[in-house]
Amino acid sequence: MKRLIFFAAFIVCLAKTFAGNEPIDLTKYPLPPPTPVPTSLTQELPVSASISETELAVYFEPTVGDATITVYDAYNNIVSQETVDTDSESTVFITSSSWSTGSYSITISYGTTSLIGYFDME
């Protein structure tokens, strides 16, 4: 029986975020097999993201080396892809003002870790 367990990690808004930004929940995938852990224990991710009407912001704290950020529209088309060296750039801003209204997903991959999040543009 295969089941995926989603660990929801609420995004910590940094002092650098702009008013009106909506946090994006990021989850690791593929998800590891379930292990017995207390339900009060949550996993802290070194990456957070937020979206506003004009830009997508991705924050790396601490750095994770080279990371690839890919944004997909509802039809699984890539609308943006960027690779960043987080050792020299800990915050990435991607212009989102030209994206259509709709649902999007973001993947952030570094080392052996992949994160995914979902958001809507209104």
C-alpha cells in the first residue's frame, strides 16, 4: 500500500517580504516512507517562498548551494526556470506580473532534495 504523507511547513515570512505577499507552503518530495515520530514535531525547511501580484520571492536560510527554481502553470508548462548559487545569493526575485490568472506550482531542487508548492495568481 503506497501512501504519501504530506508534511506541511508554514512559511516564515522574513523582514524582507513586501506587504501583500502570500506565503507558499513547500513540501519535500518524493516523500520519505512514514516513520514513527511525535505529531507535534515538524520539519523546518531551509527554503521559503512568497508570491505577490508582481513577483515571486524565494528565500534560502541557510544556504543550500546550487538550487533550481521552476514554476509551472496549470497545464504543466514551464513559465519560469532559474538556477541560483545560494552561497552568493540567498534571495531570488522572479517577475510574475506577466503570468495569467490561474493555478501554478513551484519546484525547488538542490542536492538530493526537491520541494514543491502550489499557489494561485488572481
